[in-house]
Amino acid sequence: MILSYIENPQTIILAVTPANQDLANSEALKLAREVDPHGDRTLCVLTKLDLMDRGTNAMKVLRGETIPVKLGIIGVVNRSQEDINLNQSIEDCLKNEKSFLHDNYRPLALKNGTKYLAKTLNKLLIDHIRESLPDLKERVSKMTIDFQKNLDEIGEAVVDHKKTFFQVLSRYSSAYITTLDGSSTDVESSDLIGGARICSIFYEEFEKDINSIDSMGDLTVEEVLSAIKNSSGLKPPILIPERSFDTLVKKQMQRFKIPMLRCVKLVYDELVRIIQHCSVEVQRFPLLYDRIRKVISTFLLTRFIKTKKFVGRLLDIEIAFINTKHPELESY
């Protein structure tokens, strides 16, 4: 939770640590160094100066020789539990603190203590506000423009919910259709999308996949001869038996299945991509558009599964009957 505040580069870090403990193990300083390694926005406050072991002091620390922070190190003496029990006033505690600093840290007494800490913090805050104000004003101005733009896109309040609902559906449907038939006013120039992409899939990618199939691929001379001999039985073959021809052709036709299913998958992917492309008034009705997209995506998925099955059956139909009277076959 502390990190969520001090990670902000605009935040001044007040690292409070007791003087009577090892500074190397100070959690406050560890967290400060984690987000402000150079100490540019860290002010260290050293407490419990009066509770240090006899014969030791924090002179080097207060001079900045130990902790690398650029906003300074200020030592203070807080009210003890005994002072609280005796109902000692704040004024008396401040006098005692001043006396302690004068007796034990005379060279640094004027730059330490609770009053000096309050004065330093006040000056830091004013300077920080003065430095941050121009950037803050610019950010507020930009945010105001952005939010006003969002409000303009959202439009007026919805009065007739049913009418608005059907209008949104109609506009979304129109946007989807225009993306498919290429009549959209928002023409994409960096990439093919919608109908143009599907056209490319059919006439370029699918055609390329089909033409790349070697009609004799995966067939060896031994397999062809074995099929001919097996179809002739006891009699030595003179011509190529039609049965062996059908067997070999049907086997090779199965190789069309992969490019056919790949074509179906590419078209399906593009139809799904159009869903995201049609973002008419999406900021105004985000939940409605999320629901529309889910419904269309589910519908396309069901049709995709059925289309794959249909394409598989279509290939099976073609394989079931080999038209040996086809002009292209007769030309051979």
C-alpha cells in the first residue's frame, strides 16, 4: 500500500527512522531507495535522538555523510511516554528538545528539531506545488478535453431504450455488411479487411494451396503397379483397370481436405475480426456491444463447425463418384 503512494514521481517521501536502530535495516529507507534510488525526493527524519546508547551520537548521519538523500536529514526528539503520563505540554517538550539539541548537537542545532522540520516541510510543499503546477494544469486541461470528447461521443441521454436498442443493432449490422461488401466510408489502407480479405483468401491463398498439391505426391511406382495388379486378379493386366484408377484417385483427392478446411478457418477468422472492427458507438454502450460481440461470435463458431462438416461431406461426395468422362480426363 505504501509503495502505491511513493511510486508516484510527484510524491515527496518522508522516511521516518529511529536513531537508536541500525539504519541499514530501516524499512522506511529501504522502501524509499526502492522507488527513489538517488534520493532526489526523499527527506529523512531521524527520531529518538535522546535514546541512543551512551557515547554515541548521530552527528555523521545528520550531516548527510551516511544516508544519500538530497532533501536533507532532520533530527527530532519526540515526547516520551513519561512526558505524556506527566501531561507535559507541547511547548515544554519543544523547549526540552531545543535544549537537548543545543547541548548535544550544537553545530547542527539550528537545522534540526520539530519546528525546523515543520518549516522545511512547508517550504518543500510550496516549492513542489510551484514546480508541479504548470504540468498539473496541462494534464488537467488535456483530461478535460478528453472527457469532453467522450461526452460528445456518448451523446444525449437515452429516453426510449427500446428504440435506441434497435437503432444500435441496425447501425452495427450496417457497419458489418459495409465492411463485407466494401461500401464502408472508413476505408482501411494499411491492410486487407472484410470482403477484400475473404476475396483474397478464395482467389489467392486457396488457389495457391490447391495448385501446390502434387497430383502424384505420396504415390510411388510400386504402389501404382500393386493397385493395377490387385485389380486384375489372376489375369495379367493389359490396360489400367478402372477400379485401380478409382482407388488411386480417391486416395489423392483426400489431400484436398487440408487446404479446404484451412480456407474455412481463414474465412471464419476474418469474420470474427470484423466484429472487432465494427466499433460504432462502442464507448457509449460498452456492455451492449460486448453482448452483441459475444452473440455474433457464438453464432459464427456454430456455423464454422457446421461448415467444416459440410466441406468434409462435400469432398466425400466428390470422392464417391469419379467422373471419368470429364473433358480434362478425356484429353489425357
